[in-house]
Amino acid sequence: MYLDSGIQELSKIGPVFARKFEKIGIKSVRDLFYHVPTRYVDYSQILPISKLSPGQTVTIHAKINSIKNIYSRRGLKMQIGSVSDNSGKITVLWFNQPFLIKTLYPGRSVSLSGKVSFFGKQKCLTSPDYEILTDEEKPTVHTGRLVPIYSETSGLSSKWIRTKIKEAYQSIEKIDDYLPKNTLEKEKLIDLNSAIYKVHFPKNLREMEVGRERLAFDELLNLHLKSLYRKNTWKKNKLTAKLPINKTSINQFIKNLPFVLTNSQMNAIDEVLDDMSKPTPMNRLLEGDVGSGKTVIATVGAFATFLNGFQSVIMAPTQILAEQHYQTFKTLLAPFNIRISLITSGIKKIELGRSDIFIGTHALIHQKINFDKVAFVVIDEQHRFGVEQRAHLVKKSGTPHVLTMTATPIPRTIALTTYGDLDLSILKEMPKGRQKITTWVVPEQKRSDAYEWIKKQIKEGGSQIFIVCPLIEDSDIETLSDVKSVTSEFEKLKKIFSKQRLGLLHGRLKSNEKDKILNGFRNHQIDILVTTPVVEVGIDIPNASVILIEAAERFGLAGLHQLRGRVGRGDKKSYCLLFSNFHSGNAYRRLKAMETYHSGFELAELDLKMRGPGEIFGTAQSGFPELKIASWGNIELIKRSRELAEDVVKNPKKYPNLSPKLETG
Ligand code: ADP
Ligand code: MG
């Protein structure tokens, strides 16, 4: 047996169990070894029966004297037994395991681990873990040591996993280390064989930590190698067109903008234009808080592409955002006689005619555009499908330069691993004059006060208000029940705000209905827009100055921050009201952080520490990897493994056991 052997080579693992293992990502013996325990119970103290005192967690080695099934007065089936060693005897009790008497019959030697308690007035072991002692010399697996507990999913018990890991470890011929000796020495890591042993069969917790660090390093190294491999593959793609940059015209364009660019924006533009003039396709991620001004950077790229006689494509996640981009592009590029098309579901392929810039949703664009002359593509606000979107753009005829833009503040550690294949530009500063949005966590009993306050904001300040209801289920798409719930909230609010004009927006509306509502809000025919969160983050309505978010604890902090960014876009003092039933504990503390922190990056780092990446980026399906062994908080290990990965790519010969893996990605 080898690390690469399939799990089915172990005894008693047929297709059924193999499928269960596969569900938790375990296909090979290697995967099994990297399936680390979630915790350990300390059964390492082995004592003679006479020395036991109640409250202790111990292991005894004893002989079964008697055992039988009995019924308690409440009808509970119990297994009661008596066991003894040279020093004395003790009662043992289990519940609801009538089959036990078949395995643990009188005369058998057993190792029992559990907590000592009382049964009536006698000392007793209740529901101990057990294993048969066939040979006193053989080390025990489930008792008498620091026993690893594995997460139990898909009907795989911790005990079963433990047994299989032991079998695999005993049957494997040799565990070849991927890392050469001198690397291990330099990184102060132990060899793979010892690491696997120490994690699954530790003598003590300190030893386990050392083993775990090695496996964590491997996990991160693997992520880095994959992303670096993706990066190399991308760079090898044939470019649609090299786009030499006409500095004079670009500078003219920048000068004519209705605002002065921030330094961050200038830097990002330089990086993008620099990429565009290279002979390899750009693959860059532009990260910037909501409102930091990403669109204008895409516009400059599209303008540079136009100057070279090629086309650009701007992909937005929703039709509403596509329309907004269309307006922005038209305004900013007005002086240059550039043909810009908005692609809607109604438009036909032929009607598109010849255009310089296409703007639409991902879906529509892929259906309707011939990419032959497209040399620059922008993917906006789409962290979830970015990878797939980019893969679609690789064509034999040529691959365009790709700029992915996101308002999701991706913490450094994640950018280094999962997004390691992308070059990164970050907009660190906001345009001048942006105000902080005053944020309050509002308890339920202040709800009616808050409503009165909102009425005043509308009446006296001419403000417009967003009210956001969360999705009911943990998913990215709106379900029918989400629509029902936002609709019933809307009916309730109509009664409370009887003198105000309300609009309802959710993802199940037809696109012309959406447009009507949204335009109504934009033109101030609506005071309060009641909406689900899927309806777009990037929307720009300068007169909206209050956003109220229901059940705020159900959002990640980065998500809340994005929602909050819908207000504060004009010159009105703006507010964010977070409603929540939580008045203490972790959920409450997280929300309170929204009152003090106003940078998406800080909030994302905070949430990463408190809850992990799945939560930051919305739901569990967000496509971000959960680390199984390493932790996102271990920046040092993430950096070290990144440096090693870079060296592996640069000097593959130094790592003979590692580079073949790299080839397969
Ligand atoms: P986001 O990064 O969220 O996509 P946008 O590109 O939509 O942000 O920009 C938000 C608003 O800020 C727009 O109205 C845009 O015209 C404006 N804007 C962009 N850059 C600047 C700047 N340097 N100074 C002032 N306003 C700017
Ligand atoms: Mg935007």
C-alpha cells in the first residue's frame, strides 16, 4: 500500500463506504492521513481498579466477570456488568447497546476508558469506550491513550475512521516525503511519516502540535502550488492582442474626468495599463471597498483597448448593474465617439452590429458576443464565479486581458492562497469627501422609535431609505419563501409608513418591473425601498441616506459593510441601522464592530478570525476553501509555505518528489 493507493484497498471498504469517504473528500490513503482529528480525549491514564476515584477519566485493563441486559423502570435497556483486575472490581454500565453482551462476554480481557461515577453507592464506569485486549503487548487504539476524535459525517464513526487509519499506517510500505531533508531542516518541520504518526497516535498534545504543523504546511503548500500552476498556465495562453498604450490620449482622458483620481486609482491604472502592453494576458484582481471608484479604472482599460482598435466586454452580475455601468461608460467616454452597447435579454445577436464596448450580464454576453476581437474583459463584483468565467475566456484564437473587480475585501492570507494566481491591485483610499456612515445596532424594543426617526428623516431631510430583509435560507439565490417573507414585511411596513411612498424589490420580479421600481427610487418617486439583499450591492443612489437591515446577525460583516455602502454616496449625512434580536454574545459583538470599524478590510479580517471564510463571503457555497488543517490566522505559516511554493515553481529540480504533482495541478 502507498500514499496514492485508493481507500478501497483497505479491508472492509467496499463501494458503499468508499462513497461515504469520498463525501468528506477522502479518496486515497494520503487523504485519510491528512484527515486530522478535531479533538482528542485523554484516556492515557491507566490505573488499577482499587485506585479509581469518582470524577476521574481513566483507563482500566480488566476481565469481564458477568454482563447482562436489564430494563430500567422507565423502560431503558441497560447493560450492566462487573469487571475485575488484580486490585479489585467495579461495575460497568452502558445504555441501549444490547448487542454488547455478544462481544463482551465473561472471561474476556478488555480495556475500558471513561469517567468514574457512582451507580447507587458503588463506584462505576458509565458508558466507557471499550476494546478487546487480545494481547497485552499490543498498543490499544480506542482506549488507554490520547484518543483522536474525528468529525463524524456521512455515517462514518470516529471509531471506524480510527481503525482504518491504524490499518493504513500499518500496511503502508513506505511514506515518501515530498519535501527534501534540507527544506525540512530550514523550515523546522518534521518528516511526513512522523507527522502522520504524531497526529493520529500522539503521546502528548505537544507532540501532536508538531505533527499537525507539518500537515498544515503541506495543506497550504498544495493550495499555493495549485494557484501558481493556474497562474503559469494562464500566462502561457495566446494573447488576443498586445495593446501598446497611447500615454498622451490616456492622460487627456484622465484630465477630462469630472473628478481627480485618488493615488490608489492612479496606481491601479498604471498596473492595468502596464499589464495590457505585455505579451502575456493580464489576469488581475482589482479590490476596493464599495464606492472606492473601481468603474473608472475599467473605463480607462476599455478606452486604451479602443485606441488600439479592439473591443472590450464588461460583465456585470445583474442587469441593473449592467445598466448602471452603461450609463457611467457613456458619460465618461462621451467625447470620444465610442460605440457602446448594452446587451439585454431582448436584443438579438445581429442587432449588436459593430460596437467597441459591450456591457451586459455574464450569461447574456457569453451567448451573444463573438469574442474574436475582444482584447479586454472586465468581470465585475463576481468573486463566486470568477474562476469559471475566466476559464471560458480562454480561446484558441486568443485570450483577452482580464480584469476582475470585487468589493469583497479579501484578507491578505486568502489573497495569497486561493487568489494566488491573480495579480492584485488594491484601492486603499476612498475618493475625497466621503463621509463615515453612522452605524447603530438597534434592539427590538427601539423598533418603533426607529420608525418614527425614519419618518422624520424623510419628512424633514428629504431622505430616501433602504430596508433590507435577509434571505431566509442559507443560499445565494432567492427562494419563493424569501419573496413571501419580504412581501409580507412590505405589507406590514405599508401600514406603518402610511404617509410615505414605498416600493418592493426582489429577484423574482421581471426585469422591466425591477427597472420601474429602481428608476422610481432613483427619481425620488419612492421614499422607502424594501428589498432582499440579492438586489444589487453596487447600486448608486446618492439621495439614499439611511439603510435599515433586518436580522443583521445573519450576514457576514463584509456583507453588511457592502450593504451599508449603498448609502453615503451623496452629500447627506448617512446612517445604517442594524436590527437584531441578539443583545449579547459573539453575534452581538460582531455587530457592534460595525459601529466602530468603517473599512471593509478590517471587518473582513475580524470576521475571518471570528467565523472563517465561508461566512465572510456570504454563504457556505461561496466557493472559498475551508482549511481543514491549517488556520487562516496563521499568517506566518501561510507566508512561509508561499515562499516555498514559489521556489518549487522556480527550481523544480530541487524538489524531485514534488514537481510531478505540480504538472498535474
Ligand atoms: P465602486 O468601486 O463601488 O464600483 P464606483 O466606481 O461605482 O465605485 O464609484 C462610486 C462613485 O464615486 C461614482 O459615482 C464615481 O463617479 C465616483 N468616483 C469615482 N472616483 C472618484 C474620485 N476619484 N473622486 C470623486 N468621485 C469619484
Ligand atoms: Mg462597482
